[in-house]
Amino acid sequence: MPMKNALLAAGLALGLLGGSSLAQAQNVFRFAFQGDIKSLDPYSLKESFTIGMHGAVYEALIMRDKDMKFVPALAESWETPEPTRWRFHLRKGVKFHDGSPFTADDVLFSVQRVRAPGSNFQTNVPADAEFVKVDDYTVDMKLKTPNPIAIAQFPTWYIMSKTWAEKNNAVQPSAPTATSPSYATLNENGTGPFIITEHQPGVRTVFKKFPGYWGKVESNLDEAVFTTIGNSATRVAALLSGEVDWIDPVPLQDQPRVEASGNAVVMAGPELRTIFLGMDQTRDELKDSSVKGKNPFKDKRVREAFYLAIDEDTIAKRVMRGQATPSAILIAPSLFDRSGEIKRPGYDPKKAKALLTEAGYPDGFTLTMDCPNDRYVNDEAICQAVVSMLARVGVKVNLNAQPKAKYFAKVLAPAYDTSFYLVGWTPSSQDSHNILYEIAGCRNDPKSGRGGWNLGNYCNSKIDEIADKVEQETDKTKRDALIKEGFDTIQTDWGYIPLHQQALAWGVSKKVTLTQRPDNYLYLYWVSKKP
């Protein structure tokens, strides 16, 4: 190991082993991710690692089990007395971490809060849904029209305490772009099986078993300690030395070494996340560009040229070392039965160059690309490859790669400050409607949440019409036809540039047993460790 990395690993070990809480713990799970937990507010950032961490302390009405099926959580049962009404029977005897009881009032408060400005989870609750308190432990959700996926995103909509939020001036959610932290950003009060006893954003967060938890927990952990380790070599060194029990991701080049270590394994599998590129299609003048007075991306020929100039097969084979599946659409094929009918246009730099010339850019132009460098597998390397490929057709891209906390603060609402960007997305509903609504929906009404992750504001009213029909259609054949029409429209518009589905690659100590789902959420309540 290079001396620099050895010193970093040694320093990490001292940090992990220090502290009286660890000395007293009986069974401690230590884990590291390339990024941080920016906020403890469960409505702040719709990002899978953060959602999984929030899921250790907060709970939803309904959760997904290890097989991704719906199971009861804070709602012990539910029914649909009529097509437009859902009734939820809440679990009794549940306490928040501060000892206050969980009731219907907390559900109604959480509905208001998750829909409020600053929330990154507005679409988790149907826009037309009205929640009504029947009694302290019964809540009705009334819809204007039938909705077959009304509860599809409930598992990542966590319930908060009304009295706690009001007491601590945390009624409004803290947006990912917020510069000053709210009380809910740095503190938690959920009903989950763990409490957070220490939170240093970007450094370390300590979870401890909650003795007052209402249910049984599969995990045997007394404590879990999360540490941010951005440096890949240091992260792998910490796993191999036994200083941490889990890391994500294991760099592709280090996976054979982890497998051969004898004390850790690589848990790999297909992920539902699709990595894609987006373009600013809303500003009249593209920011940080050599083109003045207009936005090249408003020209369909330019968008097609960018698509055809990018050799995704090479990215998948070389940058991702074969651990990626090139995609033609913005959703994993396993989540849409007709995905195989949509083919990815081939790499064609000659045609790309001709299209740019036809659009009035024979010599190309310059622009800036935003990219995270600690969020997705080989994210910065992918962006570097894209920069190189576009250079071959005359487009000079200045790469702005930065940690996800800075990246998301820049590209998300309200600024949407980006011209060209890379994002990865797993639909929390496991359904194509989520893509058509959140990723491809027009950003006309911020209150609705439509287009909340449409950073470049690709906008085609036909997509919005299709999404609204998909949300209500209960006939699968008709619904699938609508979804295909939506994805066909996006491709015809060259609205986005899908790249691939990345593969999961967790590094796990042989002392640990846990569950790896294809949505890439790590839930501590499924983690156990041999003493």
C-alpha cells in the first residue's frame, strides 16, 4: 500500500476505534460510503444511500421487504373500500424516540410537510390525495380518480412527529440547497429501531439500538458507525484491514483483490439505477458557453448530435469494465415489460459532426458539464470519457466534477444551475410513471413536484398528458402501451441521453450478513455481525 494511503487508513482506524460509546458497545458495525449523509431531514434529498440511512431511524406507513414486496410498517393494515379511497389502520403503542406517541396527527402533519416547499419528496404522495383523520389510529386517503400506484412511493415517505417538529421550529423541510441547517437537518426523532447519537456531516454518524422500538429486529447490532471515506484506495484498505465491515462502492479494479483477501467479499448484482445525461433546454442562452444569445440544446439536431457522439458501448466495456448494461431508456428493463422493443441508436460520430454543422456549429462550441465524483460507480471517469468523445466532434466540454453535496446543491431546485450533467436514478415506485413524471415532466408547477428532477427542463406537453393517463390506467396492456409511447417520445425528441444500468458492488466483511436489494438501499435493521 502506498505510504499516503497507509497513513490515511491508520488515521481512519484511530477515528473509528476512538470514543467512549464504541468502547461500551457489544457489537459494532462500522461502514463507509464514498459520499456523506448531508442531512438527517428525511425530506431533504431523494438519494438512495441517504434514504437507507434515514430508514434506520424513521419509518413509513408501508415498507418493502427483502423481495421488494409491500409489507406493513406504521400502518399495520390497509384496504380500498372504494376505488378512490384508501384506509390505513395505524399501529398502536408506537413511540417516537423522544417518548411521544405516534398517532394519525403525525401522518397528516407529514403529508403537509412532504408537500411543502423545500421537500425533495413531493411526488411520494399523490398530488390529488386528501388525507382525512377518521380517529387517532385510522386515516383515509381520498383520491379524485383511481390510481393503481397510489402507495408505490410510500416506503420512502417517512413519518415525522408533529409535536417535535413544531417544538423545534422544523415544520418546513430543509432543502438540499439550504445553506444554514435546521434542527431537523442535524437531529432526528423517528420511530425506527435505531437512534442517532452523533452526527458530524461529512465525517461520521453513530447509530445506536433504540430500546423502546415497537417491533422485532433481525439485526443483532448494538451500534453502527458510519464514516465518509471519499478516497477509493483508503476505503478498500479500511475494509481489508478490518477497520470497517462494509464499503460502497468497491472500485472495479479492486474487486479481485477484495475477493482474494480471505476476510471480505464483493457482493455484486444488477442495480435498478439508470445513469444518464441531461441538457439545459430551458434557458434562452446556455450558461458558460461560447455560444452567445441562444441555447444550442433547444435545437433538436444538437441534442441528437450529442447522443450519437457518445460511445456507450466503450464506456460500458472500458470505463465500467463490463459491469454495466447499456440502456435505451431511462428505466431498468426489469421494471418495464416492453423495454426490449426500444433500441439504442448506434454510435455515429460522422453523423453527429454533420448534424452540428447543419445546426450552425461546424466548429462545435464550448460548455460546462456538471458531474458528481462520489455518488455513482466511476461517475467522474464516465464524465471524462464523455468529454473526450464530444471533443472528437468539435465540442469542448469543461468538466466540473465535485462531491455530491456541492453538486446537488448546484443542479437541483431552485437554481437548476447546470447546462449539461450526469445523474443516476432509481424510481422509488419501481414504476415508469415516476420517470415520466419526475424526470421527463415539464417543470411548470413547482408545487406539484412534476419535473422536480428534470434539471434541464426537457419539456413536451405530450409526456405530461401520457404521465397523467398512466397514473390512472388500471389495464396493464393499455398502461404499457402508454408508457412505451412516452419513452418513444423522449427518444424521438432526443430529450435525454441514457447511458447504462450500473452494477452493485459492496465490499462486505465475512463476519457480516446483510441484505442487498437491487435498489441499492442499505438498511441497518437487516445487518448482523458475528462478535
